[in-house]
Amino acid sequence: MKTKEESDLPGAWSAYGRLLQYLRMQAGLSQQELGEAIGYSMEQVASVEQGRRPAKAAFTTAADRVLDARGVLEVLQDEVDRAKLPRFFRNFALIEAEVLSRFSYDPLLVPGLLQTEAYARAVFAGHCPPLSEEIVDQHTEARLSRQKLLTRVPMAELSFIISEEALRNPVGDAEVMRGQWQRLLEVGALRNVEVQVMPAAPGFHAGLNGPFVMLETKEHQHLGYIESQEVGCVVRDPAEVSAFGLRYGKLRSQALNGVESARLIERLAGET
């Protein structure tokens, strides 16, 4: 009988593990032999086969090659990575991965799709209640995996409006922030990505009600997404999504344009 911890493990990890075990046995290899061939311990191979630990991309690439799986394991890697995300976020991540466009406003933190590994790790390390090092690692890996959307083919149209306060908030040390500002400049130079900064200024603007995301799916359905305190909600009502669109249009007109935003980020990097 499974324990509660085992029952809570993602199904994608179990499915991957069963397939790995089948391919290994077909190849006539023991767990020890497969581990030695791909540079992992027998215990790590066993944990992955039992669905207790997710396979990392390097593990999958090596196992696929050694077992002559012809990409079968690599096809599952995105599902394995997505299952590392917090449970409340997984459904949204599944939609996000295939969107035609994604527009977001982030007043508190650099958005996850633009975070460096060091910045993301600092965010998860500050979680309350505290997360184990293993969970911090898994959430960080999953967040970085989501960033494939930035360079996916076919390209998605992506727009990010980030508050100046979020950019100035020192998440991690000065080195972490310098790396994060540099990452924003690099991503903002991509043809399909626009990064705008909402300058810190007194007065009301349309983003003060909180962060939100707007999506257009490959079926041309328009959706919204809001999240607070680890509760996420996909918004499907056309009237509510339309209101998001009006607010986002207003925010784009109030934020610095792309060139001005890059100059502000460069100034921030120069101040440290």
C-alpha cells in the first residue's frame, strides 16, 4: 500500500520511470550498469524508475542515447519538468507552453519567465514555510524549463511590464541583481519580446490592483490568469478578459517604451 507521500508524487514521474525500466530491461542492463553508462548512481536510477525523483534533462539525454530509445524519453521530459512546478501552477503552465501570445504585468518581482537561476533560487529559498533544498532545486529547474517559450519555434509574441520597484528590490545579493538586470537586457533584445518598465511615480495607474497575465491560445482563445499567495486562477469569462485587455493597453501607454526601459535597467546595473 502506498504512503501518502508516494500517492502525492506526480503521475508523469511514475510513467517516465516505468518506461525507463522497460527500456533498460529490453536492453539487458541492470540499474547499476545503466547508472555507470550514463554517469549516475544505481540509487539515482532506482529512484527515477520508481517515480520518487524526477529525471533531469542531462539524465534523459544520456539514457535515451545508451538505451537507443530514439527520443522516446526526451519526449516526456517537458511533462517531467512541468510536474516539478507547484501544484497550483501546473494547469496554467500547460496552457502557457503553447500560447500564441502572452502579456503580463508584474509589480512585485521579475516575472518567472525572465528570472535567472540565481534570482529564482533566491525567491524559492525565501518561501514561507521553508522548502527543502530538494524542492527548491525542483521548482528552480521547472521555472527555467518554462523559459523555452522565449525562443520557441514558432515564436510567441511576449510582452512584459515590470514595475521599477520590482527591479530595485534586492532579491539575493548585488551579484544576483546584476545578473538579473543583464538577463533582462538580453531577453528584451529578442525580436518577439518586449520588456517595459513602469516607472516609480506617485498616483494611481491601472496596475495597482495587482499582477495579471493575458494569453492567446493556438485556438485563438483569449484567457487571463491571476495569482496571489500560491492560489492561481485561469480567467475564461470574456467580459473579465476584455477588462484585462483594457488595463494592459493603458499600462503599456503609461510605461516607459522599450528603449527607455533598457536605459533605466542599464542605469540600475551601473549603480551597483
